[in-house]
Amino acid sequence: MASRPPAGRTAGRDLRQPGPARSAHPGGTGARPPAPARRAGPPAHHPRHRGPGHGAGRRARDRARPGGGADRGRGRRPVSRAGRPAAPPGVAVTGVYLATGLGVGTEEVWRAVCAGDSALGRCPDLADVVAARLPDPSRPGARAAPGTGGTGRPDGHTAPAEPPDAALLIRQAGLGALRHAALDPDTLDPYETGLALGTNAGSEELWKRYAAATGPAPHPAHTCADALGAAVGARGPKAVFATGCVAGANAVGYAYDAVATGRATVMLAGGYEALNITTVATFASWKSIDSAPCAPYARSGGLSLGEAVAFLVLESAGSAQARGAAVLAWLRGYGLTSDAHHITAPPPDGAGLRNAMLGALGRAGLGPDAVGYVNGHGTGTPANDRAELSAMRAVFTGPHPPPMSSSKPQVGHTLGACGAVEAVLTTLALRDGVLPPTANADPTPAWDVVPRTARRAGVRVALSNSIAFGGACCSLVLAREDGGGAPQPPGGEPVFTGTGVVSPLGLGRRAFRTALRGPAPDGTAPVPDVTGFLAPGHRSRVDALGALTVAAARMAWDEAGLRDGARVGVVLATAAGPIGTVERLNETVRREGPEYVSAVRAPNIVTSVTAGYATLELGLGGPLAAVSTGDASGLVALGHAADLIRAGQADAVVVVAADEVTDTLARAFDAYGLRGPGPSRPYARTPAPGPLVPAAAAVVLEAAGHARARGTDPLGALLGHAVTSGPGPLCAESWSRAMEGALRGSAPHRARARGTEDVDVYGCAHGVPALDEAELAAVASCLKPAGTRLTALAGAVGHCQAAGPLLSLVAALDGCGGHGGGRLPYATEPPDPLPGARAFLSDERAAGPRRALVTAAAWGGTYAAAVVGPAGGER
């Protein structure tokens, strides 16, 4: 039965014609501002309006405020009068953009969704499966013809299916979302503007680029994010997530944390996915693709794939209110979990999704009874539908459970993009008071799934749910009113309690420490075999990247002495992802055909599966995420883990950075002079890149209160952390902002991290002059040579991609514990140092434990830094 229309709505409005002009403004009590007000932008007197010459003014303001917005407010939680942490400030959704097989543009797609249209159709180029393809981005307004599965052309025929231009699509989508929010990129403070992207499209395209010798370009996923960041002028936080089908929602959650903690004022958060034959072959190998358009919660005969790009503009409440923005909805929180059940199937009771929903509602300060609608994951596979309905029954036990619907019968399962796509649809449902339908479902006594037809409903709070291979689950809470979030629990500041190392220098922290201080380590030794760390039943399934990940994670888990994994998570960082598996699957498709792809090995193509192996081996039920932001991934993942701990989503998180090396990858690095036969010489005038080596490093980041309660002495504390971005390929100014932000530190440690003296710097230089010079310039801009000691471990361990910065972090933690008699674990001494380097390359003996600044950069413009020091007491 349709709900009574809310006050102020026209009862007879045609649900097939939703639009903002007929929507109530969910951010307040009045009507939505008229469209011209949205297009006008901020008024001339507004402080964010800049007019002629605004660039110079922005630069002057940046110089006047050290560090800009790189880590503004990190950890500075508001405090209530009672002295307890207050609710974090609200995060507004002020703009959205959506492109799917139903069309290009938010309102076009939304009208088609509410009308019950479907873009699903047979795709001859994808083994004739039923799927929904994106329109050609070079022709804005062109839409896929529903039922054809191809790209719409002006003459009505179906164009040959070709991979969409990812960078163009993502750039159009991000800028479109900003236009919808009435934000001009030129008026934004660059260091308070960031972006987060979720996608799984990268590894396939990366393999193609490497195989074609077109360059060791960055991971295409973060290349697309780099292109959008450059178009927007963003220099704030940037992260790319590859958490399977949770990636888009994971990106939205990361962006929420960035705004809620004050690290950014505006965040673009979204997802992107394009289909290829290897992806289709992977799903086909499990017999999980429906031969007809999918019917979740009904026939449950399998899934239908799709392509999409979607973005949301998340903005601080203060900024949105100051400029009179029309708020579409409020993001009140999110929950991120793992079910640790099976790599490709959720548990029948839906425990992981249940915990994600309850965690999200708890963070938002809401109970299940407040929820009026759930946008379900709804893939149409029997296992997913069964688990999702079980989770709903476990959470919503009252007499009036909320309706739930799935958009996948209309746009397909858009994989890494689906969390963002469905967050946009949920936002529009709140904006217009319209519940989108489950297009192919008939009414069922199992649940109200809004069968076939959209309907009006006065919903105030909604959930958007996502589930991924590897066991990741994410739930977003969106609402029509800002209620902030729940007070954050005390004792959430993170400390380090365990480490794990897999490198050419051996296994474990002690072997690593000994080798670093030994005679001339150079990273050319083979990496030890790690298959013994895997359970016997997993050894035939787990690929090289998974084995590295599990080995490092298990060592860190054992050293930390943790026993109960229910509230312990995993955040995986990787630069190239499972490239070995991608290469092998592509080769199988090319030589033998898609029908010969191995159903056993195929899941490893998804990066969240790599992280999922660690949760299965260790029995972890906390958050699961996968970060793929180039060589900066390890430190980006560290910051994400710290946010999860501070928000009370986990008691501890195992942060793992791992990368493998394949012949294809090595040849590409050779072609561009980024790999050498001997040891690298960081900070040298003469280019001297070293070997590219497989490696993994892990740290256990744990809430200080939790560590105290179980009587564990921390190895050190995370005193500060920051991520910035900037124009590529490298930008010393943005890099220095990340260092400055990390040095300012988090609230409980600010007095110990504020200064810029007496600090050891662990850089990521590895004998490539452009990188080494940029890093040296960034260090020199925020630190003085007196009291600063600079080193880079690449000379000892080789270039380990994402694992390198976490290996540096492990070495830095030894310094926190006073190991080595006050000397650096490894001194960098090139015979021909870069200008200005010699003053920082000191190995003078230090008195007692010191703080350490660990830093990293990704080609294309992502910079991360973390400051670690002794836990408790003085420096």
C-alpha cells in the first residue's frame, strides 16, 4: 500500500517525472531554493567568493596558514559541556551526478529508474551476456537503448561496444556533481577540497597498458582520480578504493570521515566501473550470471552486470549553511565490516551486513525504528538474496520493517561503482519522497521489495547497503535532517602493537632490523617463501599477492597477541593490485577463450578478495577495505584505519601493504628507467634506481584503551597523519603540506608532535631524480637540517611499491623503542648527493627515542605522511 504523501506534496504527481523543482528541501523546513539560486554560486560578499585575482589571494592565504587544510582539525573532536566527546558535525550532500546504461545525467537516470525502465540487454562483445553498458562519453546526452545493452547512437542503432574513456567519464561526472552543488572549482580552497574514488576497473587496464609497453603509468584507477583532481584543482585528501563491490560505498565513507574530522570542507566521492571480457568470464566461471535480466528477491537466478559512474559532493554543515546551499540529504555515518565466512559467498544469516547496518546506525545515533527505506545490494544471486533478507530480519525486528528495493534490474550490478550509484539513488529517494522499485520483482511475503513500480513515501532516514567478495560489507546512513553522529567513544587514539615483514631482508621485524644494521643490504636477495603461513586448504587458491598479504598480517597479529577478532579489521594497500592473476586470466581468455577461466583462481582478480584471505585466516569480523592509490597506498590505508578506530568501528585494524612483481610489470619499469640491476642510491645526482621487489609489511593499529585493557605495551603511537594531492606528476608544495599536517599531530599528542625539531624522516626516494628532488624540496620546506635525520630504505630493500612506506614505518617503530643506540637503522649516503641533501643525511647519534616522519608519494599527485613516536610519556 502506498504511503500517504508528506505535507506540502501534490498527491497526484506523476512518479515518472521526479525533479528537484517539485521536491521539499530536506535540510530544513522551507521549500527547496529555486533553480536560479543554485546556478548563481556564492554571493559576491561571501568569503568563498573570489572574483578577479582570486588565485593570488588564495596563495597568500595558504602561506599565512601553515599546512593549509592538509590535516586541519585532525582528531579535534568537539567536546560537550560534560567533558565527553560530542557528536561530530553533520556532513551534507549538496550535489550528485549519475551516468548508467539508462543515460547520462542525474535527472535522466532518475526519471528512468522511477519509470521502471531497464538498460539490460544482450552484449555480443561480452560473450552475449545480459548487461547494461554506459553511453559514449564523447556524446553527452546519448543514452543506451534499453534492452540492447549497447551504446545508443543518434540513428538508433547500437554502436560497437568499446571501453569507455574512464578519465573523461570520471572528469565529467565529478565536475557535473560540483555544478549540481553550485560549486565553482575556482572558488574552492584547494587544500580543503579532496576526492575519493571506488573502482575495480584498474587491474585489467593496467595489464593492457603494461603489455602494450605504453608505459608504467600509475594504476589507471588513480590515474582517473588524478585527472579529476587536476580538473577540480583539488589538493586535499585523495584515496582510491578497490574494495570489490563495496568500493564506491567505501569511498563515500572515507570522504565522510575527511569532512567530519575537519580534514576537508568539500569531498567528491564516487565510483566507476567499466566491463571487459575478463570480468564477465570471471562471473561466468561461477555460473552466477542470469540468462535473463536479474530478478533479486524474486527469481534469484543470478546477476546482470552493468557500467556506471556516480559522484556525490559531501560538504561540511558550516560551509553548506554559509553559502545557502540546497542540501539534498545528510550523510549521518557508515558501517564497514567483514563476515570472514567465504571468499565469494556471504553467510546465510547475513551476519556481516547485519553488523554493518547496526554499526552505521549506532554511529548516526539512530535505532532501526528510525529507518524508513533500505536500498539493498540485491544482486539476484540466491546466496546474496538469502543473506540480505536474513540480515534485514535480524536488524528490523519491529512490527513495521522498512521496504527494501534493488536498482540492479535496471542498471545492472555495477561492481565497484554500485555503492556510489545506490547512494545517489537513495539521496534522490529522500529528496523526492519516492521509493525506487525492484523492477523485475512481484510482491512477495518475504519482504516489501517495492515490486515493479515506484511509490511515494515520507521517508526521513534510509540505508544504502553494499556487499563484496572477500566478505566486505558497508552500510551508509542518509537522512533528511542533520542530527550529527553519535558521541565518539573514549580511548580511541591509535597505537601500534604488532608488525609483520616480508622482504628481501627476511621475515619478521627482528630479522628486518638485524639486516638493516648489517653489512650493505641492497634488496637484491630473493624474498623468502611464505606459503607456509597459509592454511593447507587455501594454498591451492591463494595467489602470490594473497600469500604476501596473509604472511605479513599473521606475523603482525601474532606479535600483537590479539585473540578475539570480532572487532578487528583489515585495510589492505596495494599499488598494482593482483596483477599476476590479471595477467594469467587475460592470457587464458586470449589463448583459450573466456569459458576456460578457472573458477578457483578467478576470485583473486578482485582486490577485496586478497584482504578477505587475511580475515578468513585470522577470523576477523571488523572493517575490511582495500586501498589502491599507488605507492602512497600504505600510508593512505594507515589513515583510514586510524579513522575507523577513532570512530569506534574497530578495536584494532591490521594494516597490510603488499605488492608482487611480474615480468610484464618489470619490463615496463625498465622501459622508463625506473628499475636498475643494482642497489638504488636515493638522493643521488646520478639516476640510480634499484630493483623492483615483491614485499609486504603489516602493522596492527589498536585503540590505546583497548591495548591498555589487555595489558599490552605499545610499540609506539600514531601522532599525526595527513594526505594531500596536487598537480602531477609530482608537486613538492603539496607534498610538504602533507608533512606539515602530519607533524601538527592529533589532539591528544599535539604537544608532542607540534614541533619541527628532532625528527627522523623516512623518505620514499629510490634513485629517481624527479622523485628524490621533489621529496627533498618538501622536507626542506618544513624542517630545518638541525635535529633532522633523513634516510630512505630503498637502498637496502629495493623499490617495494606500496609496501615500502610501511617497511619504513616498521623501522621507525624500532626507533620509538630506542633500539640501535640512537642511530638510524639504515643511513643513506650517496657518493654524489643532490644539492641540499647532505645537510639532512646525518647519522649522528641521538639521545633516547625520537619521533619519526614517514612519507610517500604516488606518481600523478597523491602525498601521504605519518608521524610516529613513543606511546605515552615524553619524546
